[in-house]
Amino acid sequence: VQLQASGGGSVQAGGSLRLSCAASGRTVSNLHMAWFRHIPWKEREIVAAITWSGDRVYYADSVKGRFTIFRDNAKNMVYLQMNELKPEDTAVYYCAAHTDLTSIVNAQYIGYWGQGTQVTVSS
């Protein structure tokens, strides 16, 4: 499966962005999906994850209450709505797909990666 992330950009603190991830090559309706982010000199970290059916979601503590992950299997799309953005949210954000729900929060086990999209939040 090929994943194409988009929607990054530059915003001021308190602003919002919506990231989109378009999948192609195969359906993702039976894949668990996630968003990770990478800050220079730090390891890639999980931001949010969603089961293939959308019935369960996971959020990193740092984004709970501000970010929302959701998906549209009919369109082969996954989204990350980011509100109340903070400067510490500045990172390259990656879309990911994985078959195993128990390991989806761990970057080293991810099966499919999209290219990153830069999010920059200024204070």
C-alpha cells in the first residue's frame, strides 16, 4: 500500500490544521492506521492510532483533547484534525498502516509508511 500525507503547513499557536492520508495500491479498510511525528534529534513517536473499523482510537498524552484521528474507509482516507496547536507540536508528521493492533504504537514495527508532511507552529 502507498500512503500519501498532505495538509501540513505553518500556523500560529492556537491554530488548527487537518492532515490527510490517502492510500492507494490496496484497500486500507482492514488495516489499522496511525499518525507519527518526528522531531529532530528525537525518535519518531506515536501521535494517534485508529483501528480498521474506527471503533477504537489511541492518543498520546501530549495531544489528548486537542487532536482527533478519524477515517473514511470508502475513500481510503485517514485524517488527523489538530486543534489548539502548540510550538512543541512542530514536527514532520507521518501516516502509517499496520496489521497488528498490539504493536501499532511502536514505530519500529510499522509495516507501511507514507512520506512526511511538515507542521510548524510558531509562538
